[in-house]
Amino acid sequence: MGGVTSLFLIMFLIAGFAFAPLGYFIYKFTQENAKPFGETEPHGDSESWILDLVDKVIHKAKEIIQKK
């Protein structure tokens, strides 16, 4: 019977460590401002040369496909 109890405690500790990040995320998300990671910039709002290059490549590919 002691083996079952110790196995239960060990599994309970492992589950606690496994679900701790989820619990922390839920705790931070339910705070007043509901922003768990603070002020983050939405994806795509910042301009960069990589985004410009990708945009140009996409437009060129669309032009090539439409010509066919």
C-alpha cells in the first residue's frame, strides 16, 4: 500500500510541474489588463526591409501568374 501512495505523490508532483506554465499563463491572463505578456506590438505593423522584399516578391509572382 505504501508503494501506491508514493507513486501517487510522485505522479502528482510531476503533473504539478507539467501544468505549472499553464497555470501561470491563466493567472497572468486573468489580471486586470488581461495582457499576459505586457504591451506587445501586433504582427505586421513594424516596417522592415524583409517585409518589403517579401511584398515585392509576392507581387512579382502574382504578375507572372496572371500573365499566363
